[in-house]
Amino acid sequence: MATAQRNPRDVIFEADAEYQRLAQQHQQYEAALQELSLSPYHNSEDLIEEVRLKKLKLRVKDEMERLAARIPDVRARHTPRPTH
């Protein structure tokens, strides 16, 4: 019976509290950006806030990637093997 392969990020998410915190923060920034996008009119403060949120979201995403890269065992276990 074949077992379903899990996404490496799911494994990291379950195992690493810092990754969980960053993922939650990333979701909060995304929610704030979505809320901001609902407004039909943006003043200069809204545009500055949008840029700020996007930068924060990207910074968090980069940190999540750095954490994921530090766990080679997880990546090795989830790397697809070539078929013959």
C-alpha cells in the first residue's frame, strides 16, 4: 500500500514552533492586505501601509524558507526519487 507523501512545509510546521509562529504572522499580513484591498479608494497612507505589509510578509516568508533550509533531513525524506 502506497503512503501519501506529505509536503515538507507541513512536516516543518508540525515540528517547529518558530515556523508555526512565522506562518501565523504571514497569514495575518495576508489578511491585512486582503482587508486593505477591499477599499475602493486608497489614500497615500493606505498605499504606504500596503507596501509596508508586503515587505513584512516577504521578510517572514524569507525567514520561513531559511528555517526550512536548516532541516535537510525533512527535505531529504520528501525529495522525489527518480523512477527507473
